[in-house]
Amino acid sequence: MSLMQCTYRDHTIAADVLQHEGGPMPWAGGCRITTPEGRTTRRLPLPVGYALMAELEQAQHASIAHGKWLVDQCLDHGKSLFSEAA
């Protein structure tokens, strides 16, 4: 489910939140990032301790924030957005 997106430092970040029914925290946050060249990442989940949330909007905002952090890590610290095996 992807309802929220933004452009940050020329990258498009889309929230990719999954629903897990039956629990008190049914929303699993994650994002997909598209580079200025048009390459898109796989779904990048939030860290395990922060991945599940009670509200969809909360999960979407956290997913976008995580995507911005990942873009910063890529541009400022040289960390790849893509796995080496891809």
C-alpha cells in the first residue's frame, strides 16, 4: 500500500506500508526510493524495533522519514541504496 510520497534531494520516496491483520500494531512501515536516473529500490523496511505501528498515517510518515534518512546516507556518506547482489 503506497499512499504517500515526496521528492527529497531529487529522489522520489514512496511509503510502502504493509497491513498485517490481527495484531494491535497492524501496519509495517517501509519505503521505495527512485533515483533521479529512474532506478527504484526494492521495498526497504523500517528497522525491526520501529517497523510496526498502530496507525496507517503514522506508519506512512515514519516510512517517508526513513527514506529521507537513507537518501542522506547515500548522498552524504556514500552508502548504496541497492544491494550488491542486484
